[in-house]
Amino acid sequence: EPSMEYQDAVRMLNTLQTNAGYLEQVKRQRGDPQTQLEAMELYLARSGLQVEDLDRLNIIHVTGTKGKGSTCAFTECILRSYGLKTGFFSSPHLVQVRERIRINGQPISPELFTKYFWRLYHRLEETKVDLAVVEVGIGGAYDCTNIIRKPVVCGVSSLGIDHTSLLGDTVEKIAWQKGGIFKQGVPAFTVLQPEGPLAVLRDRAQQISCPLYLCPTLETLEEGGPPLALGLDGEHQRSNAALALQLAHCWLQRQDRHGAGEVKASRPGLLWQLPLAPVFQPTSHMRLGLRNTEWLGRTQVLRRGPLTWYLDGAHTPSSVQACVRWFRQALQGRERPSGGPEVRVLLFNATGDRDPAALLKLLQPCQFDYAVFCPNLTEVSSTGNADQQNFTVTLDQVLLRCLEHQQHWNHLDEEQASPDLWSAPSPEPGGPTSLLLAPHPPHTCSASSLVFSCISHALQWISQGRDPVFQPPTPPKGLLTHPVAHSGASVLHEAAAIHVLVTGSLHLVGGVLKLLEPALSQ
């Protein structure tokens, strides 16, 4: 376990604000977002830094709805392959808060985090790197990272609908927010988007004379050379990698570094009135960087004896669709075990203003045998660990949400099983036991569903002691008294292979990783 001093620093940090708390507060106050940036500049000044000091960090600033973190991870790994000293800021963290700040790909050490946290708490200090890759938190225009005045290059990954209460409820409104990171004369790159949001990005760039380019596909860059291997699985990572290559290439060129990759002679084309970014031959450093990229909780697979865990923090309709494609493809490519059935389990939670019914509907084609719902709490009483706490929600709130998710799922199942049933009575939550495991409505259903009060209990039931790493003490009494839990336990016990998809919330994936990969908490 990390040192007490580190835990104290994280606890103090948690009292300042949490993502959920901040989102709530903004919804209530609806103040002028511009004042947030001014406040951020004041914080910066109080910490002894000027906005101009940030210009010396040679920043690559990246926004987008989906894939901005993966794009940053690819970009950072490519440039680190050139022997450059890289800084990387991203959010949220999955297991420990210090993952948000990385130097040369490694999270800042608990000792340094503690030292700088308290110094910053009293007064901030600068660490010099060759470049910094900075991921926007939410949106762009009014995000606190947008005090950056002179980045070297900007990127916008795939756009979609998320954080609607903050950014607006259409892709166009969201695109306007994301385009807020464009700066005059600073080149920006984006991937192919639907025409509506692309037009918004184009207008926003033109208004402030920001040269905006459209990235050619990865296939185009692969022409005439061997295919590019990516460290992150899934078809959707290819557009993130294409964006990362352009960001790295542009950064290297603007910094007059050698080895940016030779541009193939080609007349720049136009698509949707946007110039195409140059087509160049990816260098060996770029290839290496793409291949070595690691990014926790995105299309991540953990193979553990009979269990295979598929972890993906997808939480918008389009990212869940991408996740389903990845999961089904991964299942097609596996070796089938001999002797004994295979079982598919979904572990799901959704938070914030996201639409769980829509996300669950997209997960139906995976044909799960069991659907398990739990809140984003690792243990029912997780007082000891400050990294995994969110002070802004209470247990009964989150459990009621889990019950709603279960009801949506059961309802979808009934529609599949009996299309003539318009609606079915949903279970009324009764005493405390039904909060732990809500009873299943008495209908023929294709999947059985369960609610657990924390991630640890859910993982204990799913793994049945068969995961060689996750070996918690014996489960609490009453965990298996429910009929579905009881019958399912023997099915899971006998199964030759268990495939578990964990998705719907990045924080759920973080909690699962914390329990399945104890080394990440060291």
C-alpha cells in the first residue's frame, strides 16, 4: 500500500472537488464558463507561474469525445521512442491519481506526488520536459487545460454525445466546445467526422485563422510499407493512431527535429473543404511507438486461467458500439476449450447524465448468460483507500441506479424473449437483501441478472475463486442465497471458459483493475 503521507495528500485532494461534484456544481450554478479560465490563470499566478511559462512546455493539446486519451497515449509513446523526455497529463485516473501525471510514460512516484502536491498546495513548481501531451478534461473552450496559449499542435479525436448537461445536447454544440482549443496560427488536426460537427470545427478554425487539417486514414499511411501494428486493440483505435501520427509528425517538424518521416509527394486534396494532412512514410520510431502503446482500461484483455476479462471504459453510444465489435471479434478469434460450456458475463455500470437503457440495448447482441450490475465502489466500506473515493454520491443513490439498470436489462430481455409483451412488471425493491441482489421478474428471459453492492462482491461471484490472482477472503454470508446467484455459481464453477466484459463506466473499469491487478496500486 502507498505510504500514509501519499494517502493524506490524496485525501486532501479529494476534499477539494471530484469530477461528479464539479459537474453537479456547474449544473446548479450555470455561471459564465469564461470566469473559470480566469480563475485558473489566477491559481497559476498564485502558484508562481505565468501562462507564458506553459508555452515553454512544447504542448500537444488534444480534445474529442472518444479516443482523446488513446490518441495522447499513442502520441506520447511515439515521441518517447525518439528519445525525447515526455510529459503527459490525462484524466480521469483508473487506479491511482498519480497516473494523471506521467514523465516518460511512468506515473509520477508517490514520493514526488506527495512532495509536489504539498508544495503546490502551498505553491506550485515547474518540471522541465521536452514536450507535454495534454488531454482536455471535459469539452475544450472552457476546460481548465485551455489556459494554454501557444501549443505546438492541437488534435480533435472522434466526436460524439457525452457530458450533455455541460456541453450541449447535439454533436454540433459539442463540436463548438471542442473547437475552443484552436489557437491562431497553431496547426490542428482532426479525424473524419460526420458533416455537421466537421463544418462547426471548420468554421471555428477559420474564424481565428487556425490551419485545420483532416487526417488521412491509417491505410493511406501504410501504403508502400508493412502494416502498422497497434498496442491497443479494436478497429476504432486506428483513427486515434492516424491522428497521433500526424500530431507527432507535425510536432517534430515544427521543432526542427530530424526524422519526422518523409512526406510522399502528393498534391494536398480537399475533403469537406478541409485540406488533407500530409501523407508520409511512418518512421521506425513511430512504428515502435504505436506498437508499444499501453493505455489501461481501453480494449484491455486479462487472461487468467479459465477467466478472460475484457475491460473497456466505453460510456457513450458510439464507444459502446465499438466495444461490442471488439468483444465479438475477440471471441471469434479465440481457441474454444474442449470439455465444458463457455459462459459470457456482462459487468456494467453507468454514471452521470448517460442513458443506460441505450447503452444496454447496444450490448444485447453479445448474448450474455449473466448480466451483473454494481456501483463504482471497490468495497462496501472503502474508507482506507483515498484514490477510489467519490464523496459526492451516497450508497443508496448508486444502488438504486444499479437496480434501474437491471430493470432496463430485464425489460430488453423480455422484448427479445417475447416480442408480444409490451411491458412487464418490474420488481419492487424490498428490504436490504433486495438491494444486494434484486429478484428477477418471473418471465422467460435469455439472461439472468444480479445486483451487487460493490465491485469486490461482483468479482467474487463471477470468478468463483477461479482467478489465480484475485483471491479475496471468503465471501460474506448471504452473497449466494439468491436463486440466480446460487444456480449461476455452479454454472460458473463448471464452465470451461468464462468471458467477462466490463464496460459502461471508466471508473468501474478502474475499480475492477485495482482488484484484479494489485500491482497497479503499489
